[in-house]
Amino acid sequence: MNDMLELRQGPPRGLLRISATVGFGRKVVAPLLDSFVKAYPDIAIDLLLDDRPTDFASEQIDVAFRNGRIEDSSIIAKQLIPMQMALCAAPSYVARHGLPETLDDLAHHECINFRFSSGRIFEWEFKVDGIVRKFLPKARMTFNDADLVLHAVLEGWGIAQMAGYQIRDHVANNELGIALARHAPDDRGHYICYLSRQHLPTRIRVFIDFMTEQIRALGIDFMTNSTLKAPRRFQRPHRQLAWREQRHEHDGLDVRDRRDSALGVVRHAGVVRARLAAAVADRAGTFGGKPHLPPSRARLARAVSHARIRRGVPVHL
């Protein structure tokens, strides 16, 4: 009886058995354990990484980290942060295939799948008009390790739907772009689970409090409606060249430039080059009342002058 009271009311000590999914345990939980054992040197840690559902009784688990949706009413599940899922691709892949813009586009992309230890393939999920839609892609490659899936995506082998904690740093470094952000599911979470709130040993209580504070401070739930937009470098080229109007009021110009093709962009670039050539001409001096330029610059001046003439911009030489 005294031993039980000491465990519940005394200083934190003893063995703490923890279960976590392989990916979350490796990338999030394990790096925080060093700080925890330094803060509580009398607690020993036993971390088990397994993607299967946790059997608290038979495995003598004190605390478990679980992802997704928790439907087991026999355990206490405290949400740490939302679990954000995003469809992502590397720049090299986007350069070849672009990014999917609708769910129907997925059928035309190279997909990479993740296989659970049970053998089941992870189904991609999207939220459309408030309804969750599942998609089992026809995969180019399938791995039973999330790190291998991430490696394949970073190498540009295909696209995959992955958790935010796996791709956060790569998105921040523009190594990955995100597609179909508006359809990202928002009903999943990362949870810390245990059996009962009553008679909870001190070592478990301090661990739950420590992990809750530390994981929430990591900023894993970094994806919002604004940050989920693909950077410009990841957008499909034809979208960057789509109908756009820009007013140019430099050098006395007032030209509406409507570009719907690559040719339009080239013409726009000609206007920019014309300004540069004019600046060169101003500094080059004159010969016979006209700018005197080296042959290479003269050719450039003629080319950009023709471009300006095509666009109705006066040219004075």
C-alpha cells in the first residue's frame, strides 16, 4: 500500500513503457526523450515502435502515442495536435508532370504507396464538400517504411500523401510542394493515450505533461489554408502563363499586357530589355546624331526595338 502511494504521490521514478507508431516515434517522440530523462533521472524509459494497435494489458504499456482517429472508448486519448495530411511532390517531379489540380488528375500521376505492417495499403483521404473521400492509388512503388516513401518523393519518383511532421522541414526548404491543399482532411489527430485518469502514477503524469508541452511547441501543425498553397516554383507552367493583366507605368509607358501563352511572356520580356537597351544607349554617346554601340549591343538594340514596334511602343534612335 505504501509503495502504491509513493508511486502516485511521491517523486517520479520507476520504469515507463511507451508505445508509438514507427514514424511519429522516430521523428518526434524519441528526440524528446533525452530532455525528459535529464529532467527526471529516476525514470527509466522503454520505447516500443509499432504501427499495430496497442494492447495496454498484454504488453504492459503505460503510455501510447497514436495517430489518426481514436475509436477505442476503453482508453483516455488526449489530442496533442491535429494530424495534417498533405499530398506532396518534389520540384524534379513537378517539372516533368506538374501537380494534380483535381482528384481526377491523380489517375494520371505516378503515386507512391505506404503499406502497414498488417499488409493493408494506406488509403489517401481528401475532404470534398465536407465529405471524406478515400482514394487507393495505383502505385508505381510501395514501401512498408515511411522514410522510404519520403525518400522516393524527395528524389522525384512520384507523389504521396504524407503527415505534416514528416514533410514540415522539406516544405519550409522548398524541397517539396503541396497539392490539393483545399481538400486536405482535417479530422485526424496525434494523441497520447493511457488507461485511466484515476490512480495515475506520478511518472506517467509528468511524462504526459512534458510531452504535451514539448510536442505542441514543435510547430508540427504548421500547415494552414494559407501555407498549404504551392510555391510559385511548383505551379504548372500553363497556370503561370494564364490570362493575366498587368499595367506597366515605367518610363512613361501605360501598356496593358495580356499574356495567355509563352509568346506573350517573350514579348513582355522584350519591353524589359528595351528599357535596358535605352539605358545603355544613354551612356554610350552618339555618332552622327545616333547612339554609337558595339556590334553586340547594336544587335540587341535592333532586336528589342523591333519588339517594341510590334507592341506599338515608340522607338527613338
